[in-house]
Amino acid sequence: TTSLCLQMSEELPLVLVTGSSGFVASHVVAGLLAEKKYRVRGTVRSLASETSTKPLKEVFPDVELVEADLSKDDGWKEAAAGCTYVHHVASPLVSMERELSPDELIRPAVDG
């Protein structure tokens, strides 16, 4: 029975949720997992950041976390590998120290 459950879970479509540590994205992750029809892979800026990863791992132990930053090209190809769907919810981190230009804030969110 265990191998059948494992086999079935591996056959479920894999969904990539960008920015999974964010408020909106974490609700997307919760909704997908609640449906029990998907496997979920979430991106975070840094796997080394316990601020981002620890709460996700505690609340969603079945989510696979991968590192990918909107401001860099590295990691995105690997993050999307094998995914059937992508929920692009990530957005650049807003700086309170200075006003960001549209190129710094909007363009990365739109272009991914």
C-alpha cells in the first residue's frame, strides 16, 4: 500500500509556485495541497535563509523548496523542470529605504 501511495503521489502534476514564502504565494501553496491533486515545488530567494524556509517546512512539509531569485537567471530552469503548471506569484522585495523605479519593482514581477 505504501508503494502504491508513493507511486500515485509521483504521478500527480507538479506545480511550481514562485515566491512561496510570501503571503499570497503561501495561500496558493495551501490551496494546492488541500486539493490533494498536486505536488508543489516552491521557490525562495535563498535556501540558507531560515526566515523564509523554516516556516514553510513546518507548515508544508511536503513542499519541495528550491532556490531562485527574480533578479537572477540562475536556478529558474531547474526550478521549472518537470513542472506541469506554474503559479508566478513572486515579486521583488520592496525597499523602505528608497523609492523603487518601475524597472526595479514591476518589471521583475511581470517578466519573472
